[in-house]
Amino acid sequence: MVGVSWLINDALKRLVDFVKLEVSTEELQKPPYESYAQIIQELNNRLSVGGNVLDKELVESTRAMIRETLAALIRRRIEKLMKSYELGREIPEGSLFVEERRFFMPLLELRVLETPKGEARELAIVSFRKGFPVLYSVRLVALGPFSQFDVAAIPRSDAGELQRRGIIDIVR
């Protein structure tokens, strides 16, 4: 049981150390994981060793701690991302979890589409009928990947082509 406890403590310690660093700084930190899902999967795997679930009370208290820690992490990172976005600061894509990229990339595309000459670029709000890999917009900005039912703002010219191919519905 000592070895199992160490495995759980090690995974939790890495998560808590990352959250402490994220909370204590103003800059967005490069995540040690690719996605929030990867963190959860690793911790769940550590809570179940060889198919035998550990003491239920220990598992439940550990899961509660994980939920609280992830909530604090997500809140802080979203605060930082929104502040950077509102101030027009660059948000390095390498500093984002996969889930954050999916949420913030359309916002960043909107900012890229604002041209200094005041040219209006028309955007379409679309809903994806099926998954679609990374899309390079007419301005060669990467958008996506997208899953079925994702909603995004993309250049109208791209939307027209994707609609003709049956990949999206144009909402507006």
C-alpha cells in the first residue's frame, strides 16, 4: 500500500506544484500536460491499481482534492487568458491546454481579423456537423480542430466552402 500511496502522492504533488506556480505568477505558465483530460486520466489511473480500487474513502477524498485543485487552476488560467486577450497581448499557443486552444483560438482569430486600416472582414458563426481537423483560414491562421456540434466564428469565405462540403451549418 505504501507504493500505491506514493504513486498517488507523486501525481498530486506535480499537479499541486503546477497550480501553485500558476496562481503565484501573472504570466501564463506552459502546462506540464497536453490537456486537462490527460491530468484527470493520469490521476484516475493512479487511483485504480491493477483493477483493484483502493479504499473508497481515500479515493473519494482524493477525488475531491483533485476537483478543487483543477477548479482553482482553470479559474486562474481563464482569468489570465481573458486579461491577456482584453489587453491585446499575444497568447502563445504552446502555453495553452488543448481545451483552452479550442475555446480561445476563435477569439484570437477575431482579433487577427481586425485590420489597422479598418477593413471589415465578415465572419460567420458556424456549427460543425461533424469533426474537422485544423482549418487554415483565408488569412492562414490555424483554427480548430473541431468536434461535432462545436460553434465557432470563422471567415465567411471559409464558411461557404465548408457548408458546400456538408461539414458545417451557418448559424449567422
